[in-house]
Amino acid sequence: MQIIAKGGKALYGAPLGILMLEARFPRIPGDMGNATTWPFPVLYRVVRGATPERVVLNAAAGLLDDFLTGAQELVTDGAEAITTNCGFLSLFQAELAAHVRVPVATSALIQVPWVQATLPPGQRVGIITVSAQSLTSRHLTAAGVPADTPVVGTEHGREFFRVLVRGEKQEMDVALAAADILDAGRALVSRYADIGAIVLECTNMPPYAFALRETLGLPVFDIYSLITWLHAGLRPREFGVPADRAACLGSGAPSA
């Protein structure tokens, strides 16, 4: 049987492209920037000059063109969808999608409306972010998140914000970082009694999602849940129905 392989890409087998900030802090398993986090191959592209401090604290000012270029390079290399490793880049959602013309998921925050739709009446989604002071209505609106959504940040914690955003050191005490996330979660449910689920804005927070779920007893969604969902659409599970057979059945042709 003749087999014809189709070309047109530089890289194959990794349909998801990730735009990375330029940082040097540890990326432990579960972090978006640790390749072992993903149960499938991904393509990475570091956007030079896009430091966490610049993106989070300064609304990624002056960086749009750099992200557009990086996204296009990933698509040219073979990516079929694009994501980023900072939830604050929801600001670029519309521009990136229009530029590269493939599916784009810039931020875990775009899950908020989906999660809200699953909750019973009287409950709502709460957000844990790396910096509540910096997460503005512009970020929320760009992700389709209601402006009155409860938000709690980690900027007053002992480790997480200092290492990941301020870049005060290249080492991280994982236990202290976890404590910062859990403290933020406890503060969220303490302030807002109607929280029914949590969305983690920061792409460095998935390593702590399990502990947060065990501590609070609430569903927790993050960039990992978003990107595994996105990848499931890019590469649906194969259940044994060949494409040519499915096309035949769908056309109304008689079955054998």
C-alpha cells in the first residue's frame, strides 16, 4: 500500500504552542513552563523582554508586537493553537487570535464563564491571582469575566509573589509558595461565602491545585485544565472509526 506523507511544517507532533515570559525562577512539575507537566508534546517560544514584572505590574506595555511575532513564529513552525504562560496576557486575546488565525487561549481566566455555568444558583466563581492589585477590569473584560467576580491575590505572601513576579531570587521555597496559595484560598472563601469553584489565574499555580482542592473542598480550575481541554479538541481521542468510514456513514451511503 502506498503511503503519502504530507509536509508544510517545520515541526510535527506538537500542535500546541506556548508563548513564555522571560524569567529564571524555578519551574517545578505542574508549572506551565516545565515540559514534564504536559501529557503531550508542546512547542515553546520565549518572548524576550517580557518579564513577569513588566507583564503583571505594567500591563505588558509595549509588548504586543513581540507577542504577535512570537505567536506567528510558533504557527509557522507547526503550532495549530496558541496559549501563553501568564493569565495577565488576556489583554492580548483578541489581537493574537486575529493575527495568527488559529485558536488562542491566552489566560486561564477565560474558563470563568464556563465554570460559572456549571454551578448551582447562589454560587459563583472566585479567582486567585498572583496580584489582585494588578488584575484590572481590562484583564477581566478581555477574558469575558464579570467585573464583580471575587478576586484574591498572593502579593502579600512570603514567597510566591516575591520569586515569580519581583524576581528577588532564583530559588523558591516550595512549601512557603504553597502556603501563599492556600492562604489566598482561605481568604477567598472567608470573604465570600458563596464561592462554589475557583479559577487560578497564574500559570505557575497548577502544582498547588490539588492541595487547594483538598483544603477547601471546592473544584479548582487552572491553565492545566484549560490547555488539556484545548488539546483534546486539537487531537480528539480515536475510538476506532476510520475517517473514511465515518465520512461514508455520514453521507447516507449504505453500510456494508
